[in-house]
Amino acid sequence: MPSGQDQERAAATVATQLQEGRRVCLLFVCTHNARRSQMAQAWATLAFRELPAVSCASCGVERTQCHPSAVASLERAGWKVSPAGDGLSYDIAWPDTDVRCHLSSKLAADALSCSPQPTSEGETVTIAFFICAGDAISQCPRLPGITASLPWHYEDPGHADGTPDEQAAYDNASANIRAGIDALFQRVKQLCDVPSPL
């Protein structure tokens, strides 16, 4: 999990860009864009829905598929899941909200091309959160055009694939990522002095 120092640095980086009038794309990066980064994209899309200047995406160094066990874990956590026609991606929605998210494995160039473009409301900057941990860090892409690259490490639940611990590993990873994202959002909101909805 990210250290307290990493959390604070990430929150300060995002808040500074928002305070300077920019739109921010949070880009979650891991090797295959199959598990952790997809979970992070989903939970960040939900958490940051109160800040319309923030969008969320994910990518990897290889294009594979959104792993079914990661999607199943999100579904157990409350997301409504609809498989896309290609069999490799999913559309998910959070109940009783307008929060929607398309999960598919993407390369960095694909993810960046989907990021919001500059508008009359301000320039859009991309902040990359590298979820890779251990030896996988060396495989994470070096991304051009990124305003900041931040460590945001979580253990890969893929180590439990095909074992009796698989479901628990994915659910634990999802819960940890959600907690980290929620803490990030709350700190960004605090730094930007955004009031909570009534």
C-alpha cells in the first residue's frame, strides 16, 4: 500500500493542479492493465465524482484483458457489471448514481488519447499513479506528456490465481485500493477546501 508520505505527495500534487484551474486525469498504471489498475480506475471514478474537473483512466505496458476475477471482485463490492461484446472488457455502474466506467486493457497511448482534451474550462494535465510493485516496477512504461509520476504500490492479487485463496486475494486488493483512493480523495478535497455535500 502507498505510504503516508506517498499519499500526502499524491494529494498535494492533484490539489495544486486543481487550485491552479486545470482539469486533471488520474492515470493508474501497472504491467498488464488487468487487475489492480482496473480496480483503481473504478474506485477513483466513484470517489472523485464530486470533482467534475477530475477524470480517471488506466493503462499498462502490455494489452491483455480486464481480468475476470478483478471484475468479479468489483461486482461483489457492489458494482453492476455488463460484459462488452468483445469478451475482453466490461461496462460497470455504481447503483443509484450516474457513475459509469468502461474497463478494458489499454496501452499508455490509448489511455492518453481517451483523456479529456483542453477546454475553455482549462488545460488538462495527466498524473500517473504507478501501481506496479517489486520487480514489475522496471516494466512499467515511461510515459511522455505526464505532469507527475507517483508511486502507488499494491500487491498483485494475481499471485493467488487458481488457488483456494483467489477470491479473498482479489477482494482484499480491491478493498485496500478503495481505501487508498478514498483517503486520497478526502485529502484532495480538504486541500482544495471543497465542502461535503449535504
